[in-house]
Amino acid sequence: MDSPLMPLFAHPAEIFERGEGPYLITDKGERYLDFIGGIAVSAFGYGRPEIIDALKAQADKVWHVSNLFKVPGQLELATRFANSTFADVAFFTNSGTEAVECALKLARKYHYANGNPDRIDILTFEGAFHGRSYAAVNATGNDSYLEGFGPRLPGYVTKLPFGDLEAVKAKVGPTTAAIFIEPIQGEGGCRTATPEFLRGLRKLCDEQGILLMYDEIQCGFGRSGKLFAHQWIDGVEPDVMCIAKGIGAGFPLGGCLATREAAKGMTFGAHGSTYGGNPLAMAVGIAAFDLMNSPGFLEEINRNAAAFTQGLASLADRHADFVVETRGRGFLRGLKIKGAPRDVQKIARDHKLLVGVAGDNVVRFAPPLIVTEAHIREAVEKLDEALALAKSERAA
């Protein structure tokens, strides 16, 4: 019998019904070590009491009032982000894609408010991924996401070489509104922008009066070892930043952060959301933010991420004829291989390890940020076996 679901996903056979820490457990009781974390979403793993308690407490009060009324949690969470980042203001959404929609509209509205309505062009990069809405797929660096959906929308200059400042300068002109970039690409293959490149983009934007916008939906919220990845580098703060995934610890939550100047065009009625910033999401978001910023939490992430870096380097050495290089930072990492990453993904899953894939032949890792050195050793051992099997199957 045909499923009533649209066939948009190729699901494996496993059905996960519960989780404990960094492990997912199937309906048959089998335990899998999760090193993809719902695609960088399950920042604190599964069953974290602080997150569950916050959700339950709010569920006993009120779930939804819409943005017709004040949601006190929005002010609380926005204040936390403003105090910890470049931002002055925030708009909360249900997803990363919606955060991107807000940023794209904000960029054009900023120039409109400044009397420059022709400045509509958004510059993005090869390998970029910014979501699946019609506007967001026009901003990506992968043409396959647009196939069959009609012509490209105007106002997007895409697939600029990642890391090539001169190529970016050549595309900046009188209609440029913003440069939009992931400091560490996720779907594009875990590539990390260099400090020199990000500083060059910041300087270019300042000189040309355009906005620098970061997509830290996947690489942000502790995943790099800082609250946000760009904070490792001095002098590269953005004007706008999209956040999501880990900030909700598994609950649907996103946000668009901005300076007050950049958001000057987002006045009453310019944008909105029925569910964005709902009381449940805000309660979870506040609990997640406070947990991420609790004493020693980021330091522990960095200690364990260093062990993971060493483990991946050892795999690259042992499988030098198959692994091209390691990529990424912290707990957003990748192994570029000579074979098909989905083969490694399947073999790893057969060994009860969950990993992801990304562009440019990359096996991707985005585990819960609470994994320990013991979990990392377990993952590296399973990856060692998976790489060896994938390599032998490729040679056969």
C-alpha cells in the first residue's frame, strides 16, 4: 500500500522511540550513538532535565497566544542574546528557514528605509545552504534545490567562490544589499571561512554601505566552542545573524538577530509570525541559553572537541588512501573522502553509529555537545571500522 506521506525522504528502517544522553534507542531496544544530533539540533542530547522541566512547566500554563499579545519570554530571551552578542534586537521564528526569510527581507528594507530601494541583491557562496523556502533556495549554492520550481528570483548573486575576497569585490555594485555567509558551512562540506576572509568581508561591507549577514543556524550556539562561531575572530561582527537548531535543543525555534541600525526598516507590520516566539519555545530557549552559558559548559565542549579533533586526525592518518582531509571546527566536523559518504553513513549505522553527509564527498558530524571522551572513543572506533569496510567495498 502506498504511503499517504509525500516521498520526500529516504528513511532507513530504524524507528527511534526514546533517547538517553547522546544515544537514541529504537523500538526494539537497540542503542545507537548519535553523532549527527538531528542535524546539529540536539545540543544537549536526550532527556536533559533542565530542558524537559522548562517545557513541562510552561505547558501547564499557556502554549499559545499569538503575537497579538506580549509574550514575556521573548523579551527575556532577546535580552540574553543581546547581552552576549553584537545584536540589539531579535525576532523569533519556528525554524532556521524562517529566520533566513526575516534576514532577507530585513536587508532590503534597510536600504529602502535609507532611500535606496534598488539595493536588493544578496551575495552568497558556493556550497551555501540557507533553507528550503522559495527565497532561501534562491540564496543557496546548489542549483538542484531550484530544479522544477520555475525561474530564479531576481536579486540573488550566488555561488561566489568561498574564501575569494577579490571575486566578491568584483560582484559588489550599486544594487548590492548584503553579503550572506555561513562562517562554517554545514551542508556545503564543513568548510571554515578564514579570519582574513571574514575581516575582508566586514571591511568591504563597511566601505560600500552594505550589510554583512551570518547564517549561524548550524555552526552557532556552542558548536564551534564559542557561543557563536564568528566570535573566535576579532573584528568580524555581523549586522544580522540567523540562528536556530541548537538554540531550541530539539524544540522548533529560530531567530534573526540584528543591530538596531540594520533593523531600522522592520517597523510595525513589516513582518510577522503566528507561532514564532510562542511561550513554549521561549521557555525552552531560555533554559537552553542558560545551560549553554552555565559555568564551565563551553570549556568542557572545547576539551572534548579537542579529543574529537585528534580522533579524526588519527582516522585520516590510518586511512590516508581514502580520507582526503578533515574539516570544520569544534563539534561541526567532516571527513572528505574519496568514496561516497552515504556508503560510510550506512556502514556506520550498521555499527550503531549515526553520522551525516554533506556536499563535496564529506561525512559530517554534529553530535550532541555533551559527548564525553568515552563517547568520542566509541565513535572513532566505529568510524574506523566503517571507513575500512567502505574502502574495501569500493576497491572490490
